[in-house]
Amino acid sequence: MSELSPDPLRPPRRPRPRWLMPAIVVALLALAGAAAWYFWGRGEAADSSKTAATKEGKGGKGGGKGSKGGRFGGGAGGVQPVQAVAAKPGDINILQTALGTATALKTVTVKPRVDGQLKEVLFTEGQLVKEGDVLAQIDPVPLQVALAQAEGTLARDAAQLNNARLDLERYRTLLTQDSIAAQQVDSQAATVRQLEGTVKVGQAQVDNAKLQLSYTRITAPISGRLGLKQVDAGNQVRGSDVNGIAVITQVDPMGVVFTIPQDNLPRVLARLRTGDKPAVEAWDREQKNLLSRGTLISTDNQIDVTTGTVKLKAQFSNAENKLFPNQFVNVRMVVDTRKGVIVVPTAAVQRGAQGSVVYVVKDDSTVSLRPVVTGPAEGTLTMIESGLQAGERVITDGVDRIREGAKVEVTEPGAALRGGGGRTGDAADPAKASEYRRRLEGMTPEQREEAKKKRESMTPEQREEFRKRREAGGGKSAQ
């Protein structure tokens, strides 16, 4: 077979460069080395980290005498910094809360007492008025004319009476002279008495006309705040008008009506019978602002059978006008006061499967879990009925890092001053505590952080030695 001739249309093959294969080999070796370093180096780093963590855990578990390991250990020797306050005797108020409505103690609709044209309105809407202030003026002319007429009638009757009395005196003189009959004298005396009655009627008519004329000046019957104007000047007003001229509500003092369950009524009635009126507070809708303080003045005379509640009424001073008629308020009434009981901050009471418990710091700075029976709470304090004695320190912050028997240190500087117990050293002496706080305030944040880390890294023995050294040196060192 003859050799085929090359295709004239296909271009001739170019020879491969000699350096191409070595370059490919070098690149493959580099990729293989990088992959080996990535996987093998990462495994060794993880093993070294795990080994270090294991050593650290073993050291934390067995490091130091009396220390606790795991998550309960903190700082050198496993001593946990906590905040503690001593339980102390105090008074706890038992509060009854309810929703109430502010009501004016007096509400008066001002109406005209005589009919006539309203000539002038002398008040502004929302004005505070006092009893006797003039509010409006009715046209007095018709009543002035009636008064003049009554006075004229009275003057005429008085003149007739005076003449009849003179005639009676003359008749009596003539009777003594036996010049007239006795019957004529008696008849004149009867005429005098009749005219005296007529004069009294005339005087009453005059007084009535004066009274009606005085009613043309409409005055405030009570002190309080005026509402919106019901009628304008120029209108004809009558005493039978339903809306009247305006409405006055007494705003100081102010009443609040609220309800309580019937089960709590005997305790309230017992206090009212002894003359001890329970204290009542009125708070705003969000219970953030105290509106006023007052006292309970009365209870309703029957229980609402549909709700099982009874209405109570309290009276409040409202000089600052914080209470407004028909305003909804939150009521807090002190129904009883437990005096001389053991109280602790509410933050110290923990609740779990065993019920209510507290963590007590013993004299050797170890923690003991103590079941307690709690009572009423007021504000930030809770009453302890049993399970705790006065003076025992309870932990208020840091309970999530401790357990039964753990070693702790009370780190709050003012614990001893506020709670009657706590840490020794600076906190036990007010002067030293004040000096310690001044030193801390004079330090920069970096210096405070460094001092904190240095203190946390100390063992209990080192801390005690440091404290003694600082006291011996006059407390000059801040670290």
C-alpha cells in the first residue's frame, strides 16, 4: 500500500515545548503538598487544643484546696464573686389593688331661679370658681318694677293703719267721757288689727320682690371647676331648663370609687370600726406615676351579687389637679401591715421544683441552699415567713454560677452598709469604703479592668494578705 499523502487542508502539528511537562508536575506536587498541610496541620492543632483544654479542666477540678470545678468554678481556686444582702426585720404592707373611677364629691347644675332674659355671662369655660362668685346676670328691670309696686302698696296700707290707730285713740278718749258707744270703739280696734295684717302681707310682698330681684344675679353654689357653657347671653332662661347655665364639679378634694372582692371586706370593715382609715394610693393607667394619696372614707351598703364585689369610696387631695372626674385610675389600698417580719430583696428568692429557695452565704463563705416560705411582697422586698433568720446573708446576684457548698466572695462594696452584713475589709468600714470608691473613680477604665483581673486571679489567701497589706499601708494602693 502506498503511503498516504498529507492533507493539504490540515495545518501541520506544532511540536510541544520541552518545559510544559516539568511545569505540570511541579504544579501537581504543590497542590498535593498544600492539601496534606491543610488536613494534617488542622488535625494536629485540634489535638493540641483538646489536650490543653483537658489539662485546664483537670487543673480547675483539682487546683486549690476546697475549690469547685466545671462551670461552677470561677477565678483562682474556684471562688465565685456574688452580691449578697443580709435579711433584716422590716414592715410589709399588704396591698389590695383595683381599678377605680375618679368622681367629684359634689356636682351641681347651675340653673336660674327666676325667668328672664340672660343679660350677661360672667364666667369662662373651665374656670375655677369659689362659692358665691357671680356667674351670670338676668335682666332685673321687670323685677325692679314689681318691687316698686309692692313697696307702694305697703306704703298705702301703712298709712291707713296709722290713721286707724289715731282714730282708735280718739274713740277711747271719747269713751271715757261717755260721749260714744263702746261698740264703736271695738269696731275701730278691729279695723286697726285688720290693717296691721294687711301691712304684714304688703311687707312680705316687698321682701319677696327683693328676693326675686336678687336671683337675677346667678352665683356659684359651691367651689369647683366650671364645665362648658350651656347658654349664651340674650337667650330667655327659665328655672325649668334641664341643662341650666353651667355645671360645677368639685375637684379638690376628689373621690375615687373602686371595688374589692367580698372576701376582703371583713378586714377592711374591722379597720374602719376602730377608726383606722386605710391608706389608698391612686396611680395612672400604666402604674408608673403616683397621682395622689388619700384615705378610705366609706363602703357601700350591699354586695353586688353578679360580681361578688363591693364598692368602696376613697377621698384624695387634688391640689395639683392630677385627678379628673370620670378618670380611670389604678388603686392600691393598704389593707394590713405586717410589722417586724423578716424581709429580703425579691431578687434573692428563687423558685424551682422544691418551691421557694434562697442561697445563704455562711460564715466560712460557702453557699447553702435554703428552702423558705414566702409571704406578701411589696415593691422590691419579699417577706420570709419561715426558713431564714435576721442577719443571714442571701445572694441577690450570681446564683446561676454557684451550687450547694460552693466557695463565694461578696464583691459588692456597699453590701455591708445596706444589708447589715456582707464582705469584710473596706465594706465593713464606711470610711474605708468611701476611700475605696474614690480611688476607683479616679482610675481609668483600663486601670480598673487590670485591677479587677489581678484581683480575680488571686487565691483567697493572697486576697487576705493583700487586704492586710493595703490596710497597713493606709489604703494608698488601688491595686
